[in-house]
Amino acid sequence: QVQLVESGGGLVQPGGSLRLSCAVSGFTGDYYAIGWFRQAPGKEREGVSCISSHDGKTFYADSVAGRFTISRDNTKNTVYLQMDRLKPEDTAVYYCAADQNVPKYVRAVVHGIPMTIGSWGQGTQVTVSS
């Protein structure tokens, strides 16, 4: 059974930084995408970023490209989302998510095309406010 456990959310001022972590366990297979979605109050859940397992390629939504960086540490089975130059509009619950359909996951992140994700974490709140 896949388990994704997020940590690292909190309150930060505009322009500040946070790093989210997602501890992964129970995932089988070598071909999958793992990354982050977010959902702000009153809005649809949206893809933020993902990384593919087999080649390490990274993908970002336009709204976060150049400010957020996704990475992974295979020795710790952990995926990170480094968020810099945070804006109030980044305020949301951030969810770690994983799925074996890599092309669809990438389309969800890059083009905002909704998809059903196989595994979700419980979410962590990020609030950007002065």
C-alpha cells in the first residue's frame, strides 16, 4: 500500500521560502511520477510540479516555474518541493501525489488537465501572508 506523508508547511511572509517534504513508502515499480498538487479555498485542485522516476525529469506549472524546485532523494525515499519567492496566491493546501501514468500526470501539471491520481498524501497547509 502506497503511503505519502507530507511535512514542512507553515506561515511565511511574501518573498519568503519554505521546503515541503514527502516521505514515500509502499510504491512498487520503476515507472511513475510523483509530485505536488495544491488547492486554495474555493478553487479547483491544480498540479504544481512533478518528477518522473525513471529519468528524473521535472515539470512545473507556469505559475510556479522559476520559483519552485522539485527534487528527490532516493536514499531517503523522499521528494522535496523548495518554494522560493512565495506570493500570497501560493496560499493553499499542498498535497503530495503519485501515479504510474506519467504522461497524464505531466499534462495535469503543465497544461492543467484534470486527472485522477492514484495516491495522495494528507496535505499540508502553506500560508503566505504578511
